[in-house]
Amino acid sequence: MSVSVFFTCVIAFCLYHWGIWTGMLGRALVGLARYSISYYGIAGWLPWLSPMRGWIMGVSHVLFGAVAGGVYEALERDRFTRVPH
């Protein structure tokens, strides 16, 4: 869970102010990339990851990225400061 929160914060910093749909799509693609890296790249060093490969894990990574992006963009507030005349 802490790794997920960490990557969500990193992704939020990278995809800042692009709108809700772009944020959700971008973070869903990052979730797919994280799935590919974790279960196909790192599985050589951590063999216990290999049996966990499958469409359910892929979909869960994509959905987590999309939901994290949507929530972040929905909670984002623009702050404006008043400029004195």
C-alpha cells in the first residue's frame, strides 16, 4: 500500500494540471506500465511474482491508476492570489 501511495504522489506531481480525463488516462497508462515492469521485468529477480500474472492484476493496476488520477484531479483546487492595484 505504501508503494502505491508513493507512486501516486510521483505521478500526481508529473501529470499536474492536465484535466481530469487526461489525468485519468495518463495514470491508467502508468498503471499498465507498472504492471508490465513489475510482473514481467522484476519477476526474474522475484520469482514469486510470476504466478500472480494475469488479466485481473493488469486490470487492477490500470483501474488503480485511473481512479487515483481522477480523485487527484477532482480534489485539486486552483489558488489565486489577489494582486494589489
